[in-house]
Amino acid sequence: MPATIISGTEIAKQIRADVAKEVAERVQAGKPKPGLATVLVGDDPASHDYVRSKQKACAEVGINSFGYELPASTSQQELESLVKKLNDDPQVNGILVQLPLPKGFDEESVLSSIRLEKDVDGFHPINIGRLAQKGREPLFVPCTPAGCMFMLEKYLPKIEGKNAVVLGRSNIVGMPVALLLIRANATVTICHSKSSDLPGIIRQADILVTAVGRPEMVRGDWIKPGAVIIDVGINHVDDPSRPKGYRVVGDVNFKEAVEVAGAITPVPGGVGPMTIAMLLKSTLTASKMANG
Ligand code: NDP
């Protein structure tokens, strides 16, 4: 029997509707609208697209967004001064600095300058540090990893004791996903470009999260029958039959995997929509922390 398709589009739609409802109720009760500041440095077209989608999503659920676009020539000090100004602005509950920053910026220093209570993207070193420590609670968790867990928990309410393999160890996806899985009491193996025998390791996985950025790298015969697969990869492959000349695929060969797995997220329509939905949820949380 083919795998269940875990639709991020549908789950995200529900999250957005819940956020919109709660925002409307709070505004009705006299609370201020939540506000998200987006800070974009440089002219990377993909980053511009991501920020636009985030602003549009905010508008749809009644969250104010305040966009700041700075040239790549901005200095570290100017960028951090802007963050400090936003830290002190009561209309701004969440600050999102779009990553990656252009070359030359000290990313960690910028992320550290965001007030913890406004770190809706969850990349402040203290929030990440707390995520990695037993008994410590981060105020916010990075949005894509949080989206992966939300989908996983919807399909698999008991993660405890399961073998989870995370393919990829980046700061923004692989590593925080692995930390979240450990917190959910899974037994976690993290694979990366220096791992040997990926198929052998992945065949042990009850849960597989892939975040490598390699089109359809994971083949059907690497997958344990019944496994739950969360495919974070967003890869463009040439396809002259498509109007844009390419199509978007994940890190997993979907056609093969769907015949073996128990459940799988599609690409597109899987993790992608969840990232923004979790950002909206975090911004609402930040507004509740600030305004009761
Ligand atoms: P990075 O390039 O930062 O990290 C990739 C990771 O994969 C690294 O840990 C790298 O290992 C590992 N890797 C690369 N090649 C191989 C290989 N052949 N075998 C095993 N491991 C390998 O990517 P990101 O984490 O930023 O993104 C991963 C994917 O997720 C991309 O396709 C990206 O577009 C997508 N993405 C999707 C999001 C969404 O909202 N859906 C959000 C963010 C990312 P090493 O550490 O050894 O270099």
C-alpha cells in the first residue's frame, strides 16, 4: 500500500487559520496587533522571495509586518543598530533577520543582538544553546525544524524510542531537528557528507528527516518499510516540459519512497509551507509574552 502523504499545505492552512482567529479575538479584546519586523540585507533574489512570502502571510492573518531592506554595503554596526532599535520598539514583537547574510557579516553577533523575547526565528545562540541542554527551555525554536516536528507528531504521536536518522547537520535545519528529536526521546543518528554507508544507516530509520539539498538522493531501497519521512530538501532540476524550465524535488526519490514508506511529505507542499506557518505562530506567542 502506498505511503500516506503528509500534506504540509493542509496542516499549515489550519495553523494559519488558528493564528488568524486568535489574533482577531485578541484585537477584539483590545490587545495590540502582533508585529513582525523583517530585515533583509543585500539583493539575493531567493531571500527577497522568502521575505515577501513571510510579509504576505503576516497580512493574511492580521499580523503587522515592518520590512527593512538594506544594501549589501551596510556595515555590521548599522545592522546591529537597526536590530537594537527594533528591540526597543513595542510594536515589534518578533525580529527576523533573513539568513544567510551577505559575506563579511558576523552572523552570530547579529543574531546575538536580537532580544531573546523577540527571537521568533529561534537562532539566538542562547535559544539554540537551551535547545541543546537537558532541562532548559528555549523561548523559540527555529521554524523549519519546528514545522518538521509538528508534522511528524501529527502522524506519529509516539516518537519516544523510535530510531530517527537526520540527513544533514546544518545550523538552520539538520542540527536543530536532531536536537528536537532527542528531546522527543527518539534515538537519533545524524548523517553528513563524511558519513559512510548512508543506505545502511538509513535502512534502520523509523523516522527519516532529510535536509541535504541533493535532488532525489535517497532511493526507495534505502528506506525501512513503514518509515515516516520528512523531506526538507528544496531542489531545482531542469525540466524543459515545465513553463519555468525546471521542477522542484526533494532530497528523497518520492516515486520510489512512496511505495515503501508508511508516510511521507511531498515536495513541494510538505515542509515548505510549514516554515512560514510556524513563524506566524511564534510571532503570536511573542506578542502574547509582551502583552499578556
Ligand atoms: P546546507 O547546505 O547548509 O547543509 C547540507 C547538509 O547536508 C550538510 O550537513 C552536509 O554535510 C550534508 N550533505 C551534503 N551533501 C551530502 C551527501 N552527499 N551525503 C550526506 N550528507 C550531505 O543546507 P540546509 O540545511 O540549509 O538545507 C538543506 C535543504 O533543505 C536544501 O535543499 C534547502 O533548500 C532546504 N531547506 C528547506 C527549507 C524549507 O522551508 N522547506 C528551509 C531551509 C532549507 P556537511 O555538514 O558534512 O557539509
